[in-house]
Amino acid sequence: MIVRYDLPQDKIPTTWYNILPDLPEPLPPPKDETGKAFEVLKEVLPSKVLEIEFSQERYIKIPEEVLEKYLQIGRPTPIIRARKLEEYFGNVVKIYMKMESHTYTGSHKINSALAHVYYATLDNAKFVSTETGAGQWGAAVALAAALFHIKAHVFMVRTSYFAKPYRRYLMQMYGADVHPSPSEFTPYGREVLQKDPNNPGSLGIAITEAVKYALENGGRYVVGSVVNSDILFKTIAGQEAKVQMEMIGEDPDYIIGVVGGGSNYAALAFPFLGEELRSGKVRRKYIASGSLEVPKMTKGVYKYDYPDTGKILPQLKMYTIGSDFIPPPVYAGGLRYHAVAPTLSLLMSKGIVEARDYDQETAFAWAKLFSQIEGWVPAPETSHALPIIKEIADEAKKSGEKKTVLVSFSGHGLLDLANYAEVLGFK
């Protein structure tokens, strides 16, 4: 009984995929109402990243230096067939999981962190700075910085900084400096804390701190989701998955995953979806889920909004619940962002990608069940995709047609066990 499908290292894809030329209509451009935001971008982002952000090239060559690091940190990742979960659902679905949990940092985040940090070194940056929610992105940037021999400053959402100490320790093992955001480390953080000393933080606040710190101290800011360049860098996962599914002889009917800012889901889905968009017919169903406590997926408005709370970056057109939104301190920290990536938002607005939101208790109950059936402990974020499989299985039972599902298994939850214990009532 085969459950694992590996792609040999010498077959790793050598290009990233860019969906911009294949979108059903042009992506609404960023807006700069202050007249300063575009200058901030030019100064703070690695110059090559900014160039790639607006590129219309469909495939972009991965630099050899980045490919080498991909191989070092565990790429290509396997696809695992969840045969026991299939049995649980009555064998009405085939479930294939793209296991980004197999990377050294335990999630998909390292796929773009290596590219961002590499391009920052080409600009001779003094350091890189970034934000992180649950700590997955922070850990990825910390490792990428270590591998490319540059200092990293990570602004971690304050509630996660204290709720997820082991993610913080992992970043520190890699040599990063980690600051609870809002922090006393920056003037903006001190300003926020003056107004509200108990502010739990948000990704929007952490982004502003990371950007301002890089601007004022000669660093480069590396962005972990939302923007097209970050999604593009992460499509190494989707590019691998396309080859693997062809090797297996399967063609997914559904591609599902979770959305914090959107890069994890889009990275798997876009290489498949782009091919369908070029053909003029989208056959597969694309379903993404988020946190009901941060309901940007189902209650957000498609409009221009700031990606950061300090409103120093250009506005982007996306599904949003507002850049000032302070989310409740749920443990799926990676899903606590207030908006959805512009490319994914456009596809949602066209009905090409469907959205779901699930509350923490529901997702965590599925995580526990999944762990007992399959053995893998999913990250709290990843667990929010599991109820979608139940929905698909129920539909398959009614129709009598067996369906094939490809899931982005975005990360493991081995550093989140204390969070699971609190919600699930472990003693």
C-alpha cells in the first residue's frame, strides 16, 4: 500500500510560476494616496523582489543559490496519501497531501524566505526585518538569514510571542533577534503601547514596525505573504505537486488549503489554476478556508485597504476587514491577518476560488481526530482546511461520484501542543 510519493532531488523544478499574465483581468494596481508609499517600497524592499512583483513573465528562473538552499532544507517535499482518513470518510474521496511540514522549519514559509533574503544580500543590506504571527514565517526568515549569513530582526505579534515560546526559541536558535510587537524596540511600537499597554498586537502593527525599522537602520524588509512576488516564490510547492500528481496518475478535482494572507494556498493552487485559465475553462474546484474569528474570507469587503496598520505602504485591492482590526488572540496566529492577497482576492471576486471560515474549536477538534487517524499533528492553521474535506466527502456520498482532493498541508503542530492542550482541555 503506497502512501508516500517522492520527487527525486534532481527533478526539482527550476522556475517559479507567475499567475499575473494568466489572470482573467489585469490586477488592480497599488494606490499611493500619501505620495510617499511607493518611495518607501523602493527603499525598503530588495530591489529584485520589487522588479519581480510587477513582472509579466509567466515563468521566472530560480537562482542557483536559492535552488541549492531548497535542496538543503528538505525540498522536494513528498505527497502523502491519507488512506486512513479516506477510510474514515467511507472511501468516497482520495486525499493527497502536499507535505510542506517536511521542510526544516516545519512549514511552507521557507520557500519564499530563502528568495527574499537572498535578494536582500544582493543589495548589501545590513540586516533583514519582518513580521510574524504564529512564528512560522519568522522561523523561516531566521533560518534563511542564517544560511545567507545576514542578521534577522523578527517582530512577533505580542500574543503569539508569549503563547508560542518554542517558535521564538527556534528563531533564536537560528540567530534572529525576536521582538514582541507592539514592542519597546521601535518608536512606532512604543507609541502603540502608550495608547494601550495591553495591546495584544496584530500582523498589521508588526508589519509597520518591521518596515520602519528597516527604513531607519539600513536594512531590507522581507514580506511573508499577500504580495505577488511572495506567492510566486512559494509556487515551488505547486510546481512540484503538478509533477508528482502526474507521476501518480491522478488529476485533482479539488485543491484546498488555508489562507492567512494567501501565499500558502495560492502557492499550491496557482500552477494548476493558471493552466486552466489559459485553456479558457476552469474544471477543478478551488476552496480556501480561514479563521472565523478573523472572517476576511467570508465577511471581508473587496476594496482598497492598507496592508499595514501604520498605513505607510501602498493600498492594495483585496478582501479585508480593515487594517485597524485587532484580532482576538486565537492560536492559529498565521490566520490572524486582516486581508487576502490581491491575486487571490481577484479570483474570489470572480467566483473562481470559493471561501470558507471555521472557528477555532471546530478546527482543533478536527486536528485531534486527524492526528489519531493519520498520525500527523497539523499546525493550528492547517487544521482549518480539514472541515472542507468533510464537506467534499458529504457531497461525494450524495452524488455517488468519487472525488480526488489535493490538500496543502502547510505545516506541523509539534511546537503548538500547549495551545492545543489549552483549547482541547488536556491535563
